[in-house]
Amino acid sequence: MEYGAPPSGQSTQDRNQKLAQDDSGGHAGSSADLFPKLVSMQRTCGSEAFAMLVVQAHTLLTPGRIECKMHSPGSDAMVAKLIEEQSAFLLSHLYSSPRPLIFAPEGYRTTEMSPAKPVHVVDKVGLDLAFPVQLGAMGNGYVVFFAVHTAINNELLIDLHRKSLTIMREKLRVVFGSTSETEKMNEREIECLQLVGNGMKSEAIGERLNLSVHTVNAYLGSATTKLNAVNRIQAIAKAIRLGLVA
């Protein structure tokens, strides 16, 4: 099958939505809400299946263990094969690079400007995409799409990677029952933090948002406290890792 050709039939994707509740582990209003988002991403890249992989028990003495926390129906064999054959590489890449991975047949090449790293697999048929997500203490892992049929370009890779980070963060909150202060950050705090990250001073942010400099600094101070950061720079770095700001 040609890489640009659409997948034959849509029955798998239609079943995904129907089985979303069953595959979510029964977390109504939590994991079940994430499944349709993954289905939407699956359709965007025209893939035949997806999986969310989370790294467990990472310590200084052990690189960790990859476990599948969510996957599309019928993808068990694909997920098991990836973990069995690529687990060591996935763990190594996760802690050394933020670049998406394209598992591809030998000879496949990306453009020089591509954000993705090609990984050539002997006897591989088709293309798989794996997006590393690094959230520090909150957790780490991959969102993977198997047998991608849509033409892969930089815009698609960046969009899917951004969405992968967001959906992984949401999933880890569900899995570990996170009730951290970051969830209590309001829109103004996040907005001010984003603008500081864009290089703006408090005075300029105040003019843009029609706020006083004192109010802007108050929002930034509360955001820094909620993120348990020592200063604005560290707060922005943490917010980026958590997917709160771009």
C-alpha cells in the first residue's frame, strides 16, 4: 500500500468511538473523555491504530519500564511488538531528545528541516509515529500512531506533538489523581505567564491586557507560587513542561 493512500475502510475508527467507554477503564468523565481526542488525532494522520505509553518506575538505577495505558481496539499485537522490539531505544530517546520518531522501512528519508527523527526498521512496512512527552515529575511517555497513511509534513508533526503533550498531561492527572496547585491556575495567571515567556515586560503586559502593573505582577507571583518555582524563569519552564503555556 502506498503511504499516501487512505486506509481501506473506516470500520476500525468507527468502532473506536463506540468502544471509547469500554477501553477507558471505566473512568467516566476522565479517561473516557480522552479517547475521542486520540481518535480525532488518529483520523488526522490517517493511522490504523494508536496507543498511549507511560514510563513507570524510572530511577537512577533503572531506566524504567514502558506500559500501555490506553490503546485503540485491536491494536494489542502492534503495541506489544513495539514495546518488545523498541523499548530500550524509546527509553533512551525519551530522556535525550524531544524529537518525534518515525519508524520506517530502510531507505526512508525526512527533509533536512523535519523535526522528526527517522528510525529504520528491517522488514518494516508502512510508517509509525511516536511523540515523546516529557513532563518531569508528573510523568513521561509516548503517544504512538501505527500505520500512518497521510503524507507526513512538518505542520502535521508539530500539531500532533502539541496535542500529544496536552492529552498525556490530562491522562496522567487521571491515572495518578493529581490535585496539584497547577490545576487551580486561572486564565489570567496562565495568560500573563505566556506573555512573559514571549519576552514581554510587566508594563507591556498591563497595556495589552488593560491591567495595572501591580495586578500583572500579582498574577505572575501567584502563578510562580502555584508552580512551586523560585522565580518567573523557572515558572515558565515548568509551565511549558506541563503544557500550560506554549
